[in-house]
Amino acid sequence: VTYGADHFYISQSDKGGLVFGGDLDGYNSYAQRGNLPLVEHVASAGISMLP
């Protein structure tokens, strides 16, 4: 499932798990702490697609 307006996709892996993806970060970061606002944006786009 792909949603172009919110730059979001969901696909199923070979083992049956769901793979979520979204926008790229606005800058390159080698930190391993993540980007919580981006995660929240991708999660809200997924929830709005699959109620």
C-alpha cells in the first residue's frame, strides 16, 4: 500500500511481517537515537490509512 500525498508505504516481508516507511530525514545524521517527530508522522499516516 502506498500513499503518495503523505510519502508513506506499507509492504509485507517474506516472513509475513509488515514494513513501514516514510519521508527521508531532512539532513544526514549518523546518530542512532532516531527522530521521534518523523516516527510520529509516519505512524499517524499509517493509522489514517488503515483504521
